Amino acid sequence: MRRRVFLSGAAATLSLVFVLAGAGCSPEQTYARSEGVFYSLEEAYEDGRLSQDDLKNIAYCYHISQDAEDRTEETFEPSPKDPETLSAVTEYKIKRTYLNDVIGMEDGSFEHVFIYGYYGTYDGNVVVAVTDDYHGYDYVIEPQYDVGGVTFYRYVAAYLRVWRADEA
């Protein structure tokens, strides 16, 4: 009986130590290495990661977010976003990849990286508008830009990115 109580107490103490050790980790510490890669829309389309229908869906969502509904094709019926929103884990992974690989700030904070738009996930390819406030950017806004035969209005290539998780 005494041995059983000792083992139960030891197991409970060990469990508490693991819980407390993990509870103090910030997202930056938990997601310390890049777990994905960014592509431009053009790269993702040319590599076959995105189809023309995917691009049409992205353009539709992008134009809605840019208050350019009048630029969407009247006959186009968009597919619903799946998932509807990004999970916190996916956001953290995107932000870490952005910090490490896009702006080279491995010690940067997620609080300074912003995902302003989510335009859907297409076969594991997450399309987002992402930027940071570590730098002052002078974005080039293309009034009209074609990718794979799909026209984007008010297009900002440096802002609109395709993120894909590392493949295990």
C-alpha cells in the first residue's frame, strides 16, 4: 500500500512538472523553427500547387477584401473556404516561417507579424496576406495583374503569399 501511494504521488508530481514546464512557453518558443515555405501565386500556379479554379476563388475572396466586388466575374460561384478560418497553430507556423525565412528575424515576435487576409486553403496551400511592422514597406500596387489567366485588381505581390507546411 505504501509503495502504491508513493508511486501515485511521484506520478502526480512528474505530471505537474511537465504541465508547468509547457505552460510557460510562448508561441514564439513553441514554434521556434520554420515549419513551412512561402511561394508567390505565380510560383504556386506554375508548380501545379494551385489550379486556375483555385486562382479564381482566391481572386474572388481577394477582391471582396479589397472592396472591389465589382471586379469579380458575375458567373463565377466561389467554393466555400475550408477551413473557414485559420487555426491558431497554423497562424503561428505561418508567422514563424515569415519571421525566419522572409524577413530573417528568428528572434522576432509574433505580435509584429500580421495576417490581414485569409483567402482559403487549397490542397494544403494556405493563401494569406501577411506583413510585419518591423519594416516600413512601400508596396507596389498593380492596378491589374494576371496570374494563370486570372485577373487580380489592386494586386500586391509582396503581401499576398502562399504558405505550405513542410512535408514530412
